[in-house]
Amino acid sequence: MGIRFARRFAAGLAIALGAAPSLAAQAPPGAPQAAGDPVPALIAALADPDPYVNGEAADALGRIGAAGVPALVRALEDPQENVRWCAAIALGKVGPDARPAVPALVRALGDASANVRYGAAIALGAIGPAAARDAREALRESLHDADADVRAGAAWALGAIDPAGSVRAPDWDATIATIDRLTPQLMEELHVPGVSIALVRDRQVAWAKGYGVADAAKRTPVTTATLFEAASMTKPVFAWSVLKLVDERKLKLDRPLVDYLEEPALPDQPERRLITARMALSHTAGLPNWRKGGEERDGPLPLLYRPGSRFGYSGEAMFYLQRVVEQVTGEPLDAYAKRTLFAPLGLASTSYAWTEALDPQLATGHAADGTVLPRARYTHPNAAYTLVTTPGEYARFLAAIMKPDRSAPWALSRRSLEAMLSHQVAADAREPIQRPGRARGLSTFWGLGWGINTTAAGDVVYHSGSNGTGFRCYSQFSPTRGSGIVIMTNGANGGELWARLVSAVGDL
């Protein structure tokens, strides 16, 4: 027999011994013999370089059950990562009978190896409710692990050890403490000069704070009044105005846009006549994100696929719909939005267009190394990316979406709100946002203007933003919890900053 085959045969024989020692008599002549207690040989096999041998040994130890637990606990301290990992796997196979290993598995959640941490989390979940008292808090800490698989394993384990609801959102003070601790650290690490954050609780803005500087050269501090480019977070705000026109029967979601306004930049493709407001808002219009040279030059704008057939993120579709809205209302977008939404909600500093009056409040964007970038002045509003606002004012917009009372003149009807937050199209190309616990994204859809992650605790609605001028931002809210967060940064690495922050605080 070859060496590898002999090792695997020995492991297989040990499995048989673990299940029924009398089977040793059935081994063929000359085969490696395993007599008496098979556990030491199986533990040794966890160090074998052949992963198949590791797997068979772990499976055998799982079948042996409680008798092998003391040796597996010792193996969790082995210098070799693979032995520790396989020991955790084996304890997971033992299941509830591995209860004496819980303290060691809790310690293993802090192992340097993500594989060991993941195995320990799964093993604790396999032990079940008997592990709850000692493992619950450690697993909650693991919801913020740097490794996505460990976070997922911890979330599963918490649900397994306490099905009644051990995976709870952190309390309010703990959330703010986490934000206060992590934000300055991430700003320094990622060279992001300024950050501003607002939180929504119980469907109202409950907290806001600025960090760092609005301009690295001038050293102007970020305050809650500092304006940031919202970038693509402009789109959900625009969607609200579109749906308000639908409520007023001035626009139909499923009527072709060419019935309102021809798009001369589209080449002679008959399918262009299929594009509707619903398709533009759900990114199924078939248009590219941006045409060659940008929308400003009014260059050729081809269809990439049949409208309505699939998801394809498109700023051009929003820009086309913007011109339809301006045609229907007879007003420029910024004027219409200020009159019908911004002023009624008290969003005094929110604007689709740059003005001299707002300029002193506006932050400056920065490159990945923290150096100052030229400031943009968007004098021509674009529904896809030109909004400037504060996190506090944007959070007020989120709170307005979640308010149960729909009677205000600016409010959307319940029907339009349900359409906005419904799963219009699967966005399979978009990975769910990383969040801990039951807020972990399972799949991604697009509504009307918003991305939507399904989670174990219900949908989390979100949108991010990224402008070439050095601004990165993010917002999300939970319609069922009435909570939300808005993060705005003036650094090109701000996308990583908000992603890591959200992976720590979840859905609040």
C-alpha cells in the first residue's frame, strides 16, 4: 500500500474501532493495527498532512463522543493550527455531549486562526442550549470578528444556543461607544480626514456627531452642520419625488417615458420605448451607468439589454427620468424638490445644486492618501449624484420614510411606500452588506431607488455613494425596527471606513 493510502486505512480502521472494537479482527493481514483506546491515534491523525486523514479522524472522534472530549480539549491548545482546527471540527461532530469543552471553545474564539475561530463557533452552536450560559457573550463579540465566515458562524451559533432570541441588537449606549471608539481609529488608518454620522432611533433622529476636519489644508473641523456630497445617495431622495408625482397621478410608474419626453440621445433602438419610471428607479432600464464622456455632452446612449429583463445599475436612467420629472412639473429638479420635500421636512441645507450660500458649509474631498482634491461645484442638478446635505438632514429623510402617519402633504401614500421598499428585482451581482448577527445580509434586491438586504430580522434598506471628488457615504434603515444610520466621509477610502463600521454596529 502507498504511504497515503496506509494512513487513510489506519484512520478508517480507527473509525471502525471507535464504533465497534471487535471489528479489528476483520482487518486484512499486514494492515496497521489499532488496539485498545483509539483516541490517541485519532488525535495524532489530526496532524497528518493529508486533509482526508484529518477529516476521517475528526469524524471518528465525533462518533466516539464524550470519551474523546478531554483529548480534544487538549488538542485545542496544540501549537499546530491544523490540529486546533480539526479538534474544533471534531467537537462540533460530538454535539451536545461536548458540553465539558465549552470553556476551551470559548477561548478558541480568540484564536489567531480564523479557521479555528470559525470551527469553535460552529462547535458551540452544535452543543446547543447547554452552551448558552458560558458562550453567549463571547459569541456576541465574535459577531464583530474581522473574518466574515467567523461572523456568520457566530450568528448561527447564537441562534442555535438560544433560539428564543440571543442575537439582539446592542444597546444604544454600546452602539455609540463602538462608533466613538472605531471611527477615529479607522480615520487614522485609512487617511480619511473627516466623518459625520447620524443615527435614527424609534423613527426619529436621535444622535449626530462630526469627527476630524472638513478640509485637511484649512483644518476646518467637521460639525453636524458640515455639508457632504451624498453622491449616489441622491437617487433614493429623487425616487421619493417621482413617487409623489405618481400619488398625484401626474406620472405613471409603468408608462413608457417616451410618452412624456423623447430621449434624442438614444440611438434608433425600438426597445428604448419600453423604458418606464419603474425600470429607471429599479435599475432595470437597460442603460449603462454613464455614457462615454458623461451625460453633460449628450453623446450616444446605447441600450445594453432589453429594458425590464434584469438588474443593471444606471445613473443615465435616473438622469433621463429627471428630465421627465422636469417636463411634467414644469420646474427644475432642485426648485421642485425644495418646494415639495426639502422645505416641508426642514432640510434647510439640502440641495441638488451648489450655491455660494452653501459653499462655506461644504466639506472638501480628499484622495486615498489624504491629500486635498479640487472641489466640485454642481451648478446643474443631477438626480443620480449631485445632492449635498448633512447626515442629520439625510437621517431626517429616513425617519420620514418610516413614520406610520402618511397624512402630511409631503408624505407618500402607503401604496407608493410599499412599492418603494418592495423587492422589484434580484440584484445578484451585489453582495449583501456585511453586518453582524441577525442583521447579516442574506440576499440583495432592489426596490424603487433603494437596495434591500434580506436578513433574519427582516429587510434592511440601504444605499451607498461614491463620487470621484473624494466623497464616500452610506445610509441604511430597518423599517421594522425604526432605526437607521447615515455615514458621510470626505476621503476616497471612506467606503472601507463605513463598511467596517457597519460590520461592527449592524442595524442598531
